[in-house]
Amino acid sequence: MDTCERISVVVPCYNERQALPCFYEAVRRIAQERKCLKFEFILVNDGSDDGTEQYMKELAAEDERVCYVSLSRNFGKEAAMLAGLKYASGDYVAVMDADMQDPPELLLSMYDELCHGEHDCVAACRGDRNGEPMLRSLFARMFYRIMGRISDTDIVDGARDFRLMTRKMTDSILELGEYNRFTKGIFGWVGFETKWISYENRERVAGETKWSFFKLFKYSLDGIVNFSTVPLRVASFMGMVFCMVSFLSVIFIVIRRLIFGDPVAGWASLICVMFFIGGIQLFCMGIFGKYLACTYLETKGRPVYIVKESNRTSSR
Ligand code: UDP
Ligand code: MG
């Protein structure tokens, strides 16, 4: 009987033709170190146009442990990760980036940690943000601080998507069928015992990051909308505060008119107040709109991704 434990390594790839060979070689070497472990590679091609798909096919032809899943277009990293998790059949499932920013050598120590049986997941977080632009770093910190306050879900600062999970945790993640996926939140939401290991930030080995500042900004807004309803409450709270202020102002003006006989002067300040309140109203409508848009996309029930081609059938 085969008693080897199986590890599936899920790798979302978008235009990673340059980085992928390096990554594959590194993980292959790690896999050789432990003969008692069976590795499988789930390479998800997220609509790349730089020959990544062709390279995946070549790898799959050479190495039977390689499974490639090609999506019909670029659906984004979240969708690519979900597709990979669905194809993974291992007892343990790892999620890793293709650019070597997630050190492959950590995989084995993660596995050893899981073997003790105390944890269901070992996840990596960056100990520092060296090499990251200052503005990006500042906003990222701010995002995690706000998230920590307004969401019940544990979202750790500096957490990567890089982690090794048990089959039980992977299955729980797959049970969440939402369309708007914010995986960092989903990992925390499903619970289970997670052990964090910290490592030094690394530069990507080749190619360039797919995340512009605005993409990250949008991503963080999605995170907030998906894992907190506090902004909605803030909107109604602001509404209440403005009602109170206007009520008190009316009383103040009426009393001043009756006692001192002052006519109300100053249309300039009036216009400023009107603009201010108009701005707040539009801002609140924006918040409602964001939640409504998410609900709209959810109710359409569209698939999160579409598979164009693969050398295997999905395990679910
Ligand atoms: N990625 C993806 N689809 C996308 C964007 C990124 O599959 O639309 C993959 C990318 O190929 C990489 C991982 O997600 O393996 C992380 O991307 P990147 O290195 O650009 O992000 P960063 O490390 O800069 O946060
Ligand atoms: Mg990267």
C-alpha cells in the first residue's frame, strides 16, 4: 500500500514564462529531498499571453506530476487560486506565487509543522516590507489597521497567500462559493488553527508585479466590502449626526432671531455647508453602491472562472 502523503502545490500564473522555470526547478529539488512525500504541481494559467501556457504543457509532457489548468482569459489571482484548489487532490495543499517571492524551502518546514497535528495551516508572513515603495507600504499598513478594527475576521498584516493547509481546511475553503473572493479574508474566516512563520521579504526573480497601486487600492476596497458591514453603519451614523446638527442649528437661529433680532447673514458659509453635506451624501451613496454592486454580481451567479483546457479533470 502506498503510504506517501501527497502535497499539491497550487500556483496561479499570469505572464510568468520567465519566472516559472526557476520556480519549477526549486520545488522539484525540494521534492527530491523527501522521498516519502509525493508532490503534484497545479499550474493555473490565468490568461497569460507570453507563452506561459506552452511552457506548462511542455512541463506536463515531461513530468506526470504536473497538472496545468488554462483559464479562458485573465480572471485575476483570486479566481486562479480557486481553480487550482479545485484541481488539487493532495492530503496537503500549498498556495504559492510563481515568482519565488514565496521561498520554496519553507514548504518542508511547513509540512513538518503540520505533521505535529496541532495546526491545520502554516502560513507565511513577511517580517518586513523592504524593497516595497513607501506609499504602497503606508497604505498597506493603514488597510490592515482599519481591517483589524472593522472586521471580525482575522486578517494579518504582512500575510502572504503562501501557506500549506490540510485537506480539511482546503475543503472548507472550497465550500465558500462566493463570486467576490477576497482569499486573505476567506483563509481567516474558515477558522482552524494557523501557525504563522515570518520570513524576510524577497524581490521577484523575473518578470514584474501585476499589481499597480490602483489595482491594490481596488483590492483593499473589495476586502473591506466583503468582510465588513461597518461602512454601512458609518453612513447611517453620519446621517444621524448631520440631522442632529441641523436641528440644533435651527433652534440656535430661531432663538437668535427672537432675542437679538439678527437677520441671518452669510450666504457664502451657507453654500460651503451645502457642498459639504452634498459631498457626504454622495460619499454615503458610493458606499451603498459598492455593496449593491457586490450583491448584484453575487446574484448573477456567474462562475468565478472558466477553464479552457487542462490535462486532468477537476477533483470536484
Ligand atoms: N497572478 C495571477 N493573475 C493575476 C495577477 C497575478 O494569477 O491577474 C499571479 C502571478 O502570476 C503571481 C501571483 O499571482 O504568481 C502574485 O502576483 P505578483 O507577484 O504580481 O504580486 P505581488 O507579489 O507583487 O503582490
Ligand atoms: Mg510577487
